[in-house]
Amino acid sequence: MAQLTDLGSIQSLLFWDQNTMMPPHGAAARADHSSTLELITHERLTDPEVGRLLDALEPWAAGEDPDSDDVRLLAAVRRDHEKAVRVPGALAAEMSHADALGQQAWQEARAAADFSRFRDALARHIDLRHRYVACFEASEHPYDLLLDDFEPGLTTAELRPLFATLRDRLVPLVGAAGDRSRPRNEGVFAGPFEVEAQRRAIVDVLEVVGFDEDAWRLDPAPHPFAQSLATADVRITTRYDLHDFGVAHYSALHEFGHGLYEAGIATALARTPLAQPVSLGLHESQSRLWENIVGRSRPFCAWVLPRLREHLGKALGDVDADRLYRAVNSVQPSLIRVDADETTYNLHIVLRFELELALVEGALRVGDVPAAWNAGMSRLLGVEVPDDAQGVLQDVHWGAGLFGYFPTYTLGNLIAAQLWSRLVADLPDVDERIAAGDFAPLRGWLREQIHRHGRKFPPRELLRRVTGEDLRTEPFLEYLRTKLADAAVLAA
């Protein structure tokens, strides 16, 4: 398992390099590298000896503490092994190869704002996912198998009502509060801002909230992401926009949340399958918590504004903390998911979920995806899509073959709100601490409750252990209503 974990870290390094440093013409060779690594990993994980060792250890595990690291490790390896043995090694390698080529095709198509350059790669991904799903026993819905890779145990039947509730509550809320005529964040971050000034401001903020310059990296990328090779080697990225500092600022806070989760996993779990986040929903809850619940809060705005002004100077104009708070919590339907405000964000995810289901079910042809995307943006957010780069090509996920991934963003929002309710009960002075620039209690609570466990507890179990609840929509909706009402009072 230690060797398999190391191979996974090497694969992560290749992914990070392709999205930050690799020259474009390296894509074909990188696809071969990824395919070879995937084949070696698959062969080791599906080795019959692994199954024999698991079977031999079952009687021992039955007499041990069910919450011990070793017993939970066995359960995680059993899950991974039993899923892997169903998938032929050649198919696993073929999927990895297609993922690397798909990322390059997506980058080229996005740069040209031309979906036709990506269509064949997307069709290839869909075909491979159908072949992957066919390796398993029939589930209630074929999408369940794709979801399970990112959010273990979650089903399409559970997601549909959750997303329907959010859609039905959010569409009228956006209609009532949204103002498409105003610029994003009401223009407070409109600049222009030089890239180097933005970088200095972001590093200054991140180092206070928890970025460790000896164990972390910050790099630019076309689509921000985080990648951890070990708890002491965390790579995060951001994207700079000369005319919107909010792009880099909030994407950096978002990816910091991801990195902090992986940096906080207990060292006792290192080089084991437990040394990773338990699900992408839990992972996303950490990034959305830092980006929005903390980063768009009134105390954070009051603390961060003087620091930003030190680096960005007159470009911030006469913005004060109250105006900043109102601006970054305004509701403004927009084209780009990663730039969306909290209220409209989940409608972007609802659209992607609908399209993925339709593709998997065969109800939507690949060539018709851009038109379906554009119609969905009009229906859910009331915005018209000017080109493919600002529409169907804006996200890297489909290029990388990540189907079943998008719903975890909304799960992260729901989980973050539930965790915050518990956190405030345990740390009643958290707002005062944030306003003073003291983030240690917040980091400590998250590490103790979530991060240190890694993959030890399944996502539903971990959520219940921390909050005493199952996944619910109401805490998030109430959080939104309270914040929007607060911002409206300030505006009045």
C-alpha cells in the first residue's frame, strides 16, 4: 500500500506539471507516462495476493477496535481492491491515456473558443465511462458508479431531490436579489492590478491564514486547482486577471482550503490509502468554507482590506470594510462558475449535473452539448452565452474525464454550512478571532474534527460524528438568507 500511495503521488505530480509547467507539445508523451503508471498501479492493486492478505486478516480485524487505524485501513483497501479487480488493466490504462490527451484537447479548444476541437475527446470519454460502468454489477442508475468514485455510497436517487430542492429555492432567490446589470463584486476589485502586486497580496493573506512557504507552492494555472504529494508538499494554484483581483483572491482561498485539508492529515496515516481526503464532497466543504463562509464574512473583510490596500494601493479606491462585505456578497448571475457568487453558484452545478446525466443516459448527443449548455444557462441564470470558452469549455473536468465530480461542489457547500454551525457552537468567539487575524483556533478545530482522519471514516459517518446530522439543504439555505439579509441592511 505504501508503494501504491507513492505511485499515486507521482501521478499527481504529472497532473500538476501538465497544468502548470509542461509545454503543450508534451501532451502525447505525458499521456503515455500516465497510462504506464496507471497500468502498474492497477496490476499491483489487483494482485491476487492482496485479496489473499485481506481475507487472512479478516478474523484478526473482527476482534480489534473497529475505529483503529489498522481496521479502517483494511476496509479502505478492501473497497479499492474489489472495485479495481472488476476493471481490466487495459481499460484503466486506456482511460488514463485518454484523460491526459483530453486535457490538452480541452486547453486548445478553450483557447480557440471552439467546442468542435474538443468534441471527439469528449465522445471518447463518454464511451470509456460506459465501458467502465459495464464492468460492475448493474446499479439503479449507471451514473451511480461514476459518483461512487468521488463520493462513496452516494446515489443518483439521493442527489436528484437534493438538487431539485436547491434549484427550486435558489432560482426565485436569484430572481429577487440578482442584478445582472452590475459588475461582479460590484466592481470593488476592478483594478487594473499588476500580476506581481496581486501575487504579493495573495501570499501575504495566505501566510497568515496558514500557508507554509517551506511546505507549499503557489503557481498560476489556466484553471485553479490544488494537488498534494504529501502533507509537507502541497501545491495550490490560482488565476490572475488584470481587471478583477477577485478571481485570484477567492480562487487562492478556495485552493488553500483544499491544501489545508491534505496538509492536516495525521502523519501516522502517511503512505497509506487513508492518507487522503475521504470524499470530494468533504474536500470541497473545506475549500468552500475558506473561500465563502470565512473569506466573504464581515470580520474577514474588515481584517483583509488593510492588507490588500498595502499591496494594491489606490486601485482599491475608497472602498471600506462595509462596502467590501456588501460587494462580495452581492447576487450577480454570471457566465463563469469559479467566479460565481455563493447564491448563484449551485445553479451552475445543477446544470452540469443535468448534462452529465443526459450524456450517460444517452438522452444528449455530444455534438448537442453546447446548445444544451447555453439553453440551461438561460433557464437557470438568465444569462446568454457569447462563446464556447465562456460556456461549455470553461471547466477542465470533462477534459480530464472527471464525470461524477461536479455534484461534489454542491455537496461541499451543504456540508460546509453544517460544519460551520457546529464550529460556531464550539468556538463562539470565532468571528472576533478572524477579525483579529487569529486563524489558529479555526484551523485547529478543522484539523481535529476533519483533516487528521483522512479517509479513515466514510463521508456520511464522519459528517454524523462531527455534526450529529445527515446531509441537509436547510443549513446552507438559512446561511444564505441570513447573509443576504445582513448585506441588504447595510446597503439600506
